[in-house]
Amino acid sequence: MAAPRTILHADMDAFYAAVEQRDDPSLKGKPVIVGGLGKRGVVSTASYEARKFGVHSALPTAIARSRCPDGIYLPVRMSVYAGVSAQIREAFEEFTPLIEPLSLDEAFLDVTGSELLFGSGEETARLLQAKVLERTRLTISIGVAASKFVAKVASDLDKPNGIVVVPPGTEVEFLAPLPVSRLWGAGKVTQGRLAALGLRTIQDVQQLSRKTLVAQFGEAFGTHFFEIANGRDLRSVVPDRGAKSISHEVTFETDLIDTDHCHAILLQLAEGVGRRLRRAELLGGTVKLKLRFPPFKTLSRQIKLATPTDDDRVIHQSAVTLFDAARSGEPVRLLGVGVANLVREHEAGQPGLFDADRGKAKRALRAMDDIRDRFGDGSIGHGGSRAE
């Protein structure tokens, strides 16, 4: 029988708000809310001080202002967060190549077999916390377990800056008292169905047979809930191999309706992608758009560029073109922008009449990156619309 794996789920604490508090020490200890600031805006991240007032991610900003009128409301600086995310990734890579990023601020790491290098799973987690703090001056919470599901649940139970370890063989006891909302895949509709059956804790689900759950939820979901409620999750950590594409996406718990707001979010995402391209000295030959409409309808569209680029404006304009063609007025739950068919900048070979202009544009983009690094995204822009 194979030895238990050691899986870490590492999740930054109130990431966007924490970056703002780090970059502006006057915000320390104050309720900071990052997100859309206009009438249709939604909260992306709330600091722990703001959460005491009932402010949380995906809450409409108007409601957040009524709950926390003295809060400090700041716009999303996606390219800054992407830069910090790259630093976090570098810290992760000092411990294992088996890294599965889930978003800018969280990832699974498989550190199985590294005991001689870093010690136990808990010791490895403490070293990782220290490394992330050293590189970013930000805190991270980590769950340690033998499976991805249990590690992810554990990482959320002692925030901020916590470590929760679930030793192999104790998964059932660990999960038992938790609400069914912690079950991976149990959205609000499924939670309602579970509640209607009198199932409110994971222990309630554990007491049912696989056959009973299959009868209620079908073969796939019934088996899934039976396995994870009992702490069984055999999914491997699947590392991204990089260099194939670069993308950013954001999910909205409150669906977006306004087209201009969607275009502005696409600009933020494009800026993040462009900045990562320039840092890696890469160009993208294809722009990709990902769209999700409620409940789970997902579309992917792409357009091939005449010339590979790292220009935010080109990426944004292409994404807007794809978005306008793909959407027919539906509410938007997820937006993603990416580039594929990557080539090294020095290998692109783009001689032509407009080389001097391209060089000027490149220098301007890098100068904008430097200014944003120092003063934030709000300090300079392309002149296009930004998220409310």
C-alpha cells in the first residue's frame, strides 16, 4: 500500500486588500474594500477589518457602503496583484515543482517525499509561510492533508496566517462537524436539497450509504459526495507546465449585466496578461476569451493575431471583439482573458516599416509597468475605460 501523500493548499489572506494595506501603511488596521466602485460594482476582496461589518467578496458595493460607510474603497489593481502572484509562485517553486495554481492567490502543492529536505508537512508549511512573508511581506494560510479536498478545507479554518494539519486516517473525524456547504461541488441548490433531506453537517452525509446518495443525486454526484464526505479524494496535483499560455480570469458571485463594466474588467485582465508577457519577454500570437453564463454555460473563443504582441491595448481590443460577438445580453458569471501560441520576444522577428514605432510603444509600456509598480494602477492608464 502506497504511503500517504502530503498535499498543501496554500491560500493568501484577503489578498487584494492585504496588498493595498502593505503598499500604504496608513491603511493598516482599517476596513479596506477592493472592487468596483461604481453603482454596479461588486466587492472583490474585503480586509478582515471590513468583514466584521458583514462585507465580503461578491457583495454589491452599494450594499457594502451601507454596511461599512467608513470603509476605504479602492479600485482593483490587477497588474499589481499579478506581479505579487509571480513572487508567491517563486516561493512555492523553492519547495516543489508539483504546483497546481487555482488563482492568483492560491495553489495546491504536492510535497510528498520531501521530509529529508523540509521536515514534516507542518514544518514544510511553516517554512513556506516564512518564505512567502519574506518575499512579499504578506501572510498565507495553509492546509496540510493527504488529499486536495481535505487540504483545501483545512486552509480556511484558521485564517489569517494559520496552519491546519489533518493527519492521515483522521479525515472522517475532521470533516464530521463541518457544514455541508464545505463539500466540494455543493452549491446553493445542492445545499438546499441536502437540507431538505435533513443533512446539515458532513457527519449527516457520512451516515448515509453510497446507494442512498446515488438514489438522491444520481450516480456521478452521489458517488462523489459519498467519497469526499468520508475524506477520500484521489485527485493528483496537476502542475501547470507554463509557456503554453498566460491567462487571468475572475468569477463573480453576483452576475454582471452592464456591458461597459464587462469591457472594463476585460481591460484589467488584459493589463495583467500583458504585464506578465513583458516580464517573461514573451509575445502572444492568439488572444483567448473565456465566458461563463449562469448556471454553468461556458464559452471559449479565440482570435489569431496578424503579429504576436504583448500590448495590453491589442489584447483588450481583441477580447472585447470576441466578447461582443459571443454574448447576447446574458448575465456574466466569469470573464477570462489569455494569450496562447507564445514566442520569445527575441525570436519573433518582426522587421518592417514600423519598427521604430514598435520600439517606442514597447518602451512606453515598460515605463507604464515601472510606474504601476511604484504607484499602483490608478496612477497611469491607456485612456480607455476602467472598472467602476
